[in-house]
Amino acid sequence: MAENEWLSKDFYKVLGVSKDATDDEITKAYRKLARKYHPDLNKTKEAEEKFKDISEAYDVLSNKDNRQKYDAIRQFGMGGARFAGGSGAGGFDAGAFSDIFGSMFGGGAGAGAYGAGGNGSRIRFQSGGNPNINDIFSMFGGGAGGPAGAGSPYGGGYEQAAQPEDGEDRNSKINLTFRQSVKGATVSLSADGKKFKTHVPAGVHDGQKIRIPGKGKPGRNGGKNGDLYLQISVAEDPKFSLRKRDIIMDLPITVGQAVAGAKVTAKDVDGNEVTFKVPAGSSSGTEVRISGKGVANRQGDGDLVGRVQIRIPDKPSLKVKHAAKEFDKECGDFADELAKER
């Protein structure tokens, strides 16, 4: 089939594929149709004609260069570009249009061929090279590219549709108290002059970033908005700290409580009174827990952890000193064992 006949053939429709089909999709479609309409398998006249159409379509679309030429011809000839007639032209006919593209892609007119422009001018096409798109459009009284109307008093030219572009991401910072970081908080933010609220989940750490979808810079030409990345800054707390999902606090106790064991009360991060059970024989650094009083989490709540700290009076009385010496005696070799660890 001559290239100047391609304008009237929709090869994509013949094969039942989209215009952006991949090479594999085109091949699969051809093989499927060829099996159905091959003359050896289907003896009808209709099948014979159908097989010819399928073969012609595949010959063009399976060849990269031919497909590119075909797409260009179809785009210009079927509304992919807008033309305005030149002075005295009154439009153009399909025959002249086919001749133009035949010379563009090496078919029809040979090297040094001329085409008549709508304004009486003659345009020279060089075979073997890329055509000058402005020369082509000047035949119909208009230029190519740029805004509508550029190069033509009749509004000739064409514009490519703008492609969707996603918006860029934004970065921001927010300060939280320790309690807000372990309990979660709803905070107010703003973007592009608009205020909105978002929820910071429980258990965030200092320096952590959380993503807020769609709150970045707006997309263009139908593209989606970017995201907002919020960096968390958590203020230090004099009493509490965070270790994964556990809330850690110091638990000061007396020597007697450490030796005998005791129930020790304290206040949690909400200011509520809680009770730790300190086992007998606890030393400084021993950790005791209250289950489920840490950070709430779907995978399991953390614990409130009391880290034992044995305290003694800054100025013990003589009686206390004497009792301490008696305590050491009662402990036997314990003092000597400690000395070996030092």
C-alpha cells in the first residue's frame, strides 16, 4: 500500500488496539486475528479480505519507521492539527495533502519536487531529509507552533495539549510537648494561605518526619498535588522519656523499700496516680512496669516503666548510721562481694 493511501486507513482499529499500544500488544493482536481469518482456516471471501487488511495493518505498525510516518500522516490529516486556508485557497483537498506527505516521507514526488501553496507560492521539498513544518503550514496560509494565529492572519497553527504535572512536595516543622508526642495531637497548619488541621499519631519521636498527602504545592494541568512532610520537634521533659512504645520515668525509693519490697505510688504523664510494685531486693537501675500505660498502638500498647533509684538522706543521723552498719553486718559477705566488682 502506498503511503499516500494511509490517510484513509485506521490500522489500529483494524487490529483492535489503541494508538499507544506496545509492539508486543500489536503482535499479539495480529496473531490472534490471523489465526481467525487465515485463508487456510477460513475459506470465506470476507475472511480473505479481512486477512489482507490485517496483514497491511501489521506490516505498517510492526515497523518502527513506518509506524512513525503513519502516525504523523494520521495526526495531520484527521484533526491532530488545525489548518486555516490561505488567501484565495478556500481550504485544501485530500489529494494535494497526500502528495505533500508522499514527498515528505520519500513517496510520490521525487527530489526537488514542488507543491503549490494556497497563496500561489511554490514550496520545495527535499527528499531524504526531515520536512520543514513551517513550509508545510505556509501552503495553507498559516505557520506552525506557537500560540494560535501566529504566522497567519486566519489563525493558522496548532498547539499540543499541556501534559499533567504533579505538584512539588513541601517541608515544614512543628513543635510538640512530650505529652503530645506520646498521646497524639490534632494540630493546626496552613498552606497557600489556607488553614487546615491534621492529626499527629501517638508515639512520634524527636526529628521524625510524617507525610501529609496532598498538602504540598498544587499540580498543574490536572496533575495531583504534592505532599507535605512535617518534621517533629519534641520538647524534653524533666521527668519522662520515650523508649520505643514505653514511657520511662525515675522511681526514687528508700533502702528499706528496696530491701523489703514495697508498693510505691507515682504520677503518670497525665498526672494520674499509679502504683508500682517494687520486689524485695531491688537495686538502683531495676525496672518495674505497669502494663499498658505507655504509648497506645494497634500492634500493642507500651508500658510505663519505673527505673528504681535508691535514695538515702543527705545528712543521716547517728542512729541511721548505726543502723546502716548493723545492716551491713547482717548481710554477711555482701559488702566484700561488691568490693570485688569495683
